[in-house]
Amino acid sequence: MSKNIYTEFQIKELEKNPSIISASKRSISYNPEFKTKAVKEYKKRKSLSQIFIEHGFNLKIIGMEKPKLFLQRWRDTFERFGGEGFLTEIRGKGSTGRPSSKPQSAEDQGRSENPIP
């Protein structure tokens, strides 16, 4: 969770930027097109702060370290799924979930080993 807590004024300023879908006290949702552009520009050796500044962001509001964190996550998504990864919800894909901390009964263990088609 973000340590930044945005004021109402900052939220209104952020939402004026076309690269932002929405902003709240604790989070910013970025436009998928911006994410794709940012990754491509970064691959062309543009600096993180330059990318964000050229797209109208005030780094004093979002934080100086945030572009680095965002680009790390966006690059991973882009490399795995391409630009489509920003258009669909991908959290949890391929995850089998957290293992249960409760011991399974013999019957439950048998079900997971021999699933019914």
C-alpha cells in the first residue's frame, strides 16, 4: 500500500492529467496507453523522471521514487503480456492460491489427488 496520502487538491490536479484514469487518497490509476508509452520510452533510454515530466506529472505530488517502482512493475507486465497486459486484469493469473494452513482430512486429500473430470 502506498505511503503517500494525497490531499483533495492533489487529487484534482492529478485527475487533470489525461494519463491518469482516477486518483484517490492512496492510489493513482494510470491509463494503459501511458503505461505502454512509458515502457517503450524507457527502453529507448529516456530517464524515468523525464518520461513522467514530459507527460505532465508533477513529481513533487506523486513522489520522486514512484516512477521507478511503477516502471519496474509495468516492464514486467509488458514483457510477459505485451500491451494487452495493461488492458485486462492479470493479478492472480497462474496462481494456485495460498496453501491452506488447516490440515486436510483424508477425504479432502483424496479429492485433490483424484479430481473428477
